[in-house]
Amino acid sequence: MKIVVAKTAGFCMGVRRAVEMVFDAPGKYKPPIYTYGPLIHNPQVLDLCAEKGIKVINSIPRRGVGTVLIRAHGVPPVVKKELSAAGFTVVDTTCPRVIKVQTIIRKQAEKGSEIIIVGDEDHPEVIGLLGYAGSRGHVVNSLESLARLPEYERAIIVAQTTQNTRLFEQIQEWIEDNRPHYRMFNTICDSTEKRQLEVRQIAPHVDALVVVGGKQSGNTRRLAEIASYYGKTAFHVETAAELEVDSLADCRSIGITAGASTPSWIIKEVFREVERLPMSGRRGLGGSWLTFQRVLLLTNVYVALGAGCLAFAASQLQRGRLVAEHVLTAIFYVLSMHMLNHLTGRAEDRFNSPDRERFYSSHKSLLATVALLAGTFGLFAAYRIGWLAFTVLVVMSAMGLAYNIQILPPGIWPRLKYRRLRDIPGSKTLLIALAWSVVTSLLPVLGGSDLSGWAVLAGFGWTAGLVFSRTLFFDILDMQGDRIVGKETLAIVLGEARSFKLIYTVLIITVLGLLAGGLSGLLPVLAYGLTGCSLLLGAIAWRHQHNWEPAGIKLEFAVESLFVLAGVMTWLFCLLARVC
């Protein structure tokens, strides 16, 4: 099955800005926190606001206390004044594109022009725009309603930022023929234009189109209307639970798009649900292989296998002697820590990977037992290496167990912000890279192996860089979910664009380090081959950044496979070395 995900699907700039401001509001602004009207047209986001204690007010009380956030759609200017007069601290999250339209209307109304707004009269954005037009505001939603208006001496025409581009183009043609003295301002957001254009491009080439977003969202409904215009079945769903799986089962190609107020975790869940359609049993080997990938990822068996392969590759890169205990320690430690962290960190998995959250909730007792047994086996393997390796692994295991646990009670140092290791911004990415590098490339040294200092540094740097880049990439995929639960990952601290740049920089450094080591003779010929793992990870990240590879089982499996690939390449290198 071919799945095409629209590049423009999901939060637009204005909605992302508003949602992030609201989720960051608790602890930043004076409580209680309110939004004036629903923040955006997405019930799942509104439910999250309610869970965080952020309430909605639809009218202005005589006296108020706390902070009110103006929603992304904007409000009439009189509302802001009345909220301030009531005693609220007012924080404006209005989309900058909407503010631009408000400014045009205000200036033109002051000059005496009539203001004609192409939009839905009862839409919050239009209500807000009318507030800036005063008595000169008029709303039209069709050519017929525009033609019924009197011919004004001076008038301008603007559009609701999420309006249908085709309708506005028709109105523009009519104005040129019938009211050439009117001024036209195309205020439809370019995000809306691109979103609608992309649906027009996708619809003719798919059997069905899934449109994800709130049922009250005007821009989302228009996407479904455009798909229907091309004669394609359009499924407008708010969540993956609403998908009509039976209706999609026989489709060979499915398109997925989403409205501007649809969060990424919902799009990701819908994509994963569509991606799992071949697992229904009617798709042969393809469905079985996808099911196998899903099981390996959910149980963390595959990531643990990758850690063992990485340990094997690092030992040969360092020209060390392969010891089974080194590989087993890496496998069991990574399996144990990843399982335990998913068991204690299910809050973010609720948004980042609902499938995994359900899996861990359903099998938590069994998984906890397996995690503890794996940790015990890992410590035993480390003990076989030596006391120093055992001691280091005990400390690392303790830190891993404590990562999601509140170490300091609220009563101790009440002003201290960081009470868990996970509260330290960027700690997850750095600690995972450090832990993996220790168990995969430093244990031979801790066990007393006589290795070159340069070789040890090269192995440590390569594994650290690769794991760091892999973890940061997954942090980028999970940014919205992590932000909701207050988890400040390195991706959130840096932002998406800078995080991708950091990934590419680190990977380039690992490639240059391996090439330099190989050319100088400090590292074996294997170093040249292992550069491929860094280059492939960079290529996967680049493809996702440019929306060519949506997040899902296949993407996650491809990333984790790079560590297994390193082990396979190393095995082939050893085999060829013996033959030659």
C-alpha cells in the first residue's frame, strides 16, 4: 500500500505559536490561567488545556484575577480592553497573519473605506475582524452575497485567512469586471493556500483521502470538500479511532492531510493506523513483515540487538579482542533501561506513541519483570568483565532508574526547579549517548584490555555521535508530546531547525573522524565502511525534514537498523580479513 502524507499537514505557524504559549503559560503567568473562547478548533488540544487547569471563559466578568490568553483567531479590540479593565493580565496569542489583516482593516476603516470580509460570519476570526471594521464591516461567503451588497464609493475586500482560495479567485474576477474601483487584499494565509493546493495535487493520484482535524475547523472541512470535488472518498476524522478501517482496507493508495489546528501526535497516530492496514492478514508477507517490525520495536528487542551490534563494531574498530560479555552487557543493559524508562515515562508516550503506551499499560507486570531480569543479566556480564566495569554499570543503572523519579521532595529547596534528572533540559539525549558509548566502547578498557588511546577515543566518539544523532532525531519527532508533559528535551531547547543542523554537524564530524583514522592507519579499513552508517542516518533525517519520509513504523525501524547494519558490516569485514 502506498501512503502519501501531505507536507503541509498539521499545525500552521500561528497555531503552533498559540499552542506553545498556552502550554507554557502555567508557572510563567499569574494563575489561574484562562483562554478567551476555545484556543483553536481542535477538541483534543482543548481537552489537554483542561487537564492542565487552563479554563475557557466566553464572557467577561466584572472583576477577574489571573491571566487570559487571547486565542489564535483573535478578538475584537474592545474585548482586550474590557479584559484588562476587569483585572486580568492579557496575553495575546493571535496569529501574526490574522494581526496583519486586523491592521489592514483598521487603517482602511479610518480612511473611510467600507470593509468587505470574505468568510464565515460566525467564525471567531471573522467576528474579531469585524471588531476592527466597526460599522463599516460586511461579511460575504459567496458571489451571490457579494453582488447583493450596495455599490460603495470606497471599499476594500479582505479574506478570512483560512478561506477557500478558489472562491476568493472567483470574487477577484467578479470585482475586476463589476467593481474595478474596489481594492483587493489577498489575506488568505499562504499556509492555507499551500495546504489546499497540495490536496488538489494528491487527490487525483490516490484511492481515498483521510483528512484529520476538528469537525468545527473551517480550513479542515474545506480540505475534505476539495477532495470530494475530485470524486474521491474523503474521510474527515478527528482521531485514529474514527477511521473506517474496513472502507480503507482495499485501497492501494491513501492520502493523508490535516487542518492547521491538528497536532502532530494525532496525525502520527492516524498514519500509524493506516500503516498497519496491511497487518490485517490479507496482505501476505508485507503485512507479516510490518507486524514483525512493530513487535521488535515495541518490545525494545531490536534496539537492544542494535546495541550489541554496535558493541561488536566498536570492538573491531578499536582493534580489540571480541569478548562475548561486552556484547551481552550492551544488549541486556539497553533492553533493561529502555523498558524501564518506557514503563515510568508513559505520560509522554500517550502523545508520542499511543500504540507503545497501550502496549506497556497492558503488559506492565511482564515487561517490568523482563526489564529487571535483563538488568540483572547485564550486571552479571559486566561482573565477568571486571569489578570496575561492574561498578560503572551499577552507577549507570541507578541513574537510569532514577531518570523519571523525583529525587528531591517538594519541601526541600522549594525554589529548585530541577528535581528529577529528566527535568534538566537536554539530559535525555546526552545521557543516552553517554550510556550507550560507555557500554559499547569503554567496557573493554574498563576490563583491562590493552587498547590504543586513539583507538578508544575513536570508538567512543563514533558511537557517541551516532547514538546522540539518533536520539536527537527521535526527540524532534516527539517535540509536541514532550512539550505537553513539560519535558524539555534538547530538540525543544534548540528548536527543530537547529536540532537538524546539530544532527548533520555531529554526523559529519563522525565521518571525518573515521576517515582521518583510516587514512592515518590508526583505525582499520573497517572505519571507511562504518562511515556509511552516519551518512545513511543523515540521509534519513534529511528526507524526514523535507517531508519525504513520514514518522511511522518503517521510519523508526530504518533508524534502528543502522546499528544492526554496523554489526553486519563488521562481521563481513572480519570474514574477509580471515579469507584474505
